[in-house]
Amino acid sequence: MATYKKKLPKVNPERIFKYPEGAEINGQKIPDPKLHQYISFLKSGIRIVGYVFLPFSLEIATIILILSEIIGIKEELV
């Protein structure tokens, strides 16, 4: 099996372009990756709690899972 020995060049973090907060391209707002990640983790945690409730209370589990889907919609709008 061949191994790749060539090293990748180092990247200067000061040369990486970052869009300013609230920037738009062609009228579309650029999403905030950190906020998107936070909301995604929150949604996943709520979804896990909903699945834990399934054997105990179908009604509560349903409410929690619907809440996680609502948060998922918000996640896509960030």
C-alpha cells in the first residue's frame, strides 16, 4: 500500500477571507456556521430526549419530537 508523504502547505489564518456578519451574496444572507452548529446540537439533544420518552409516554414523546422539528426549521433559516 502506497503512503502519501507530501506535506500540505501551511495556511496563514490572516489570509483567509471571512465575510462580515450580516453579509449577503445575491440577496441571500450568509449563514452563521457557529450558530447553525449550536442549534443543530440543541435539536439533536431534544430529539434524543423525545426518543427516550417513547416507551413511557407517546404523547410527551410526540410533543418533544415535534418541538425538535420546529427547531430544525429554525436551524435551516439561520
